[in-house]
Amino acid sequence: MPMTKSQTISNWKKRGLIYDNYDDLYEVYIKTMQCKHCNREFKNSTDRCMDHDHTTGLFRSIVCRSCN
């Protein structure tokens, strides 16, 4: 069963991801169909990772598991 929008955003926050507008970021996240680093197509939503700086928490990009 896929996670809901609120569950996904809550998960990002628990992992330390910081962003000004999580609703906007979620819309970008669900519309992103390929890795922003290697351009590999995502086969499903579990292929996507929210790349962020682990020191500052700031979001960087949506990438595949390999690039993360």
C-alpha cells in the first residue's frame, strides 16, 4: 500500500529534510520520473530518494538509490 502525501512528508521531516514548502516539494517529487544525476528512469516510487545535506538538512535533489 503506497504512503499518503502526509505520511511521505512526515517521513521526510523525521529523516531531517528541511524545505520551505513541503506541499510544493511533494508535487515535484511525484512528478519526477528520472534521477536528476544520472537520468535513470524510476520504475516505481521506491526508486526515488530525497537527497539532502545531512548536516544542514537542506534538500538538494531527487535521485535514484544508486546516486544517493
